[in-house]
Amino acid sequence: MSDVPLQPPFQKVAIIGLGLLGGSIGLALRDHAPGIATTGYDRDPATRVRAAERGLVGTVAEDAVKAVQDADLVIFCVPPLAMGAAAAECAPGLRADALISDVGSSKVAVAKALGEVLPHHTIIPAHPVAGTENSGPDAGFASLFQGRWCILTPPESADPARVEALSALWRAIGAKVEVMNAAHHDLVLAITSHLPHLIAYTIVGTADDLQEVTQSEVIKYSAGGFRDFTRIAASDPTMWRDVFLSNRDAVLAMLQVFTEDLTELQKAIRLGDGDKLFDHFTRTRAIRRSIIEQGQDTAAANFGRQG
Ligand code: NAP
């Protein structure tokens, strides 16, 4: 990001949902685009109080209609299956020319839900590929998007100037922007994010259910690999339930391919086919190297942990 703060062409941004994503956008705008006024709303009164204490947005509104009044950009930062209800609550207060966006982890279903509720508004969905396993108003931090990708999935009819305006806002808060078709986004994220979460949820649950190995043994020896899955498996249950339900087809397609590949490896182990296992592990190690080369993770061993 350049040292000169970019001034994207928005005067007032309303953020609906003041958890990890909404809070991080508000804090990042405060730091990098101080010329933009921010308002926010969350349905949970305790979250609104905490959001005001932390200064996640300039003004925390007491209702959704007030939050979006005069906003020229409204970003929905609620769980994927809550997008439609949140948009309906805001609808009476929206400016007719307000640009509507969101940060939902699945894009086809969310765009459909927003479009059904706001048929006359321009909707340019977005998904910042950045997050943590934490949620709620204390989870957000200003640097969440630094160096991370934000994928915009505008409909074909979208005005390029409005796509560029939204891109500029994301670049201003540190993200790199890519434009993609929504269905393709859902397929890509099914393999890079949604399936890894499903696998983590499965393996941590399986370990918990085991009879032969005690829970204290699982925890004691977790540095053998298990604990890296537990970070992902600690992610917000509401959000991830919604992700799997709203990106069902792409996740099931990727799960089918994954299951076939897992069966292949199972067969190699059963047949003692060391060459097959070695070749497979060599190929996957190269993918880890590419992720580090492209600045998407640290090169430090064990993610830089000491123990
Ligand atoms: P979060 O920390 O749980 O925040 C969501 C907030 O929205 C909660 O405070 C929730 O309140 C509130 N909310 C729910 N329905 C609402 C409504 N109708 N009106 C107003 N507020 C409402 O979740 P998050 O991690 O920020 O995720 C938000 C969105 O970002 C999701 O769509 C997710 O797919 C996407 N995303 C998440 C990540 C990640 O790593 N977490 C990364 C990229 C994108 P309650 O607690 O009362 O439900």
C-alpha cells in the first residue's frame, strides 16, 4: 500500500454487522481513509455497546434504518444466511443510489438474497479472503486486510466505475483486488477454504469421539499436527453452518473429488506403495512453497511458533 492515503469516492460508509469483518473494515477505514464517515449497526445491543467503546465506526446507530441514512456505500458483514434479513431491515432508510456490498464467504447465494430484497439497487458483492477463528466486536483489527486478496463478484451489468470505486476502497485498506464471476468464486473457495474447514471440523470431532485414545492424550500430543486443525475447527459455528448451506453444490463437488483422492492414498498405504505416497507428498510440499513465495504466509517453521 502507498504511504499516501487513497480517497475512494465514498463520503459515508455504513457497516451492518459489527463483528470480526465489520469491525475490521471500520477500524481500517478510520486509519487509512479518515475522510470517509462511518456508521454501523448490529442487531445485538451488547455488540453495539462494545463497538462504540472500541470506536469500530464513527457512529453506532440504534437501528438499521438510521445506520444507512445518507450512506453512499452499505457493506453487509453478517453471516451468509442473514444477509437477506439484514438488507430488508435497512431497506426503508437506503438512498436510491447507494452502492450495496457485502463480505459473505459464499457469493452466488448471497448475491441472490440481496438482489431479491433490493431489486433496484446496484449490488457489487465482495469477499475479502482474510479472517481469523475469532468473532464478535472484540475480534476486529485494522490490519486484517493487509496484503490479502479481496474478490469482487460484480454482475455483468455492473458499471465499471462503481466496480473501480469499490476496488479503490478495498485497496485503501490494504487489500489486493481481483474481479471474478460469482460461480467461479464459489468453486475456488470451496477447495481453498470451505473444504479445509470441513476436514478440520471432522478430524477434531473424530479425535474427540475416540474411545482408545484419551482426550488428555490428544491435547498433550497435539503438536504432532492436530493443533493446526483445532485453530480452524474453532471458527464461528453460525458462519460456517451458513457457508456450507449457502455454497452446498460447490462444496459437494469438491468433497466428491477429495473423497476419491483420499481413497487413492488409503489404497497406496494398504498396498505399501511408498513411491506413490512420496510423489504425492513432494507435489504438496511445492504448493506450500508457492504460498510462502506469494506472501500469503510466513516462511518460519511451525508458523513461527516456539513450541
Ligand atoms: P461475526 O464476528 O459473528 O459478526 C457478525 C455480526 O453480525 C454479529 O455480531 C451478529 O450478531 C450480527 N448480525 C447477524 N444478523 C444480523 C442482522 N440481521 N442485522 C445486524 N447484525 C446482524 O462474523 P464475521 O466473522 O465478521 O463474519 C461476517 C461475514 O463475513 C460472514 O458473511 C462471513 O461469511 C464473512 N467472512 C468471514 C471471515 C472470517 O474469517 N470470519 C472471512 C471472510 C468473510 P449475533 O451475534 O447476534 O448473531
